[in-house]
Amino acid sequence: MTDPIPAGAQEFLVRISVQVDPAAMSPDRFADLLQDERARGAELVRAGAIKHIWRLPGTSDNVGIWTALNATVLHDLISSLPLFRWMTVAVTPLATHPLEPVLQEVRR
């Protein structure tokens, strides 16, 4: 499944913390959930919904730059993750900084 990202999409800073207790389910179920989570995450990366993602050392948390048409679409993308029911998600909409043109110039 791919989710095309339309022109004019917004960027969001997304922090995800997962609180799943592997002991609360069978080892096979937990392994399947992790495999499904990685597969769906890869689909979102390929579709352009996840532009950057980082692990936060010492935790299972991650922070990333996500792209979506609006906050409702972003919610749909995040909630499509198999581990969503065990997640705490913090979303911050991002706006272009006045120095962005200078950054783009330097990166060329």
C-alpha cells in the first residue's frame, strides 16, 4: 500500500513513544507486530510520508519529519501503523523559517 503525498503538503515534527509489553502477548504475536510495523513504516517512507526519522538513544522512542496534506491525513497515516494502539504521539506542525532559502543555497 502506498499513500501519495500531494503538492502543497505540510511538514510535521512527530514524536512517537511505544509502550507495548511483550509479555502481555505471545512471542509470535509480538514478532509479527514488529515485522508488520517495519513493513508499514517502509511503505510510508517510500510514499514520502516519512521524510526523516531518528531513534532517541536509550529509549524505544523515535522522532521524525512527516509530510501530509493536513493534520487529519497525518492522523490517518500514523494510525495505520500496527503498533498505534500502544503509542503516545506528539505532533507539532512546522512552518518554513526565513533562513530556509539560505540553507537551500548552501546545500547546492
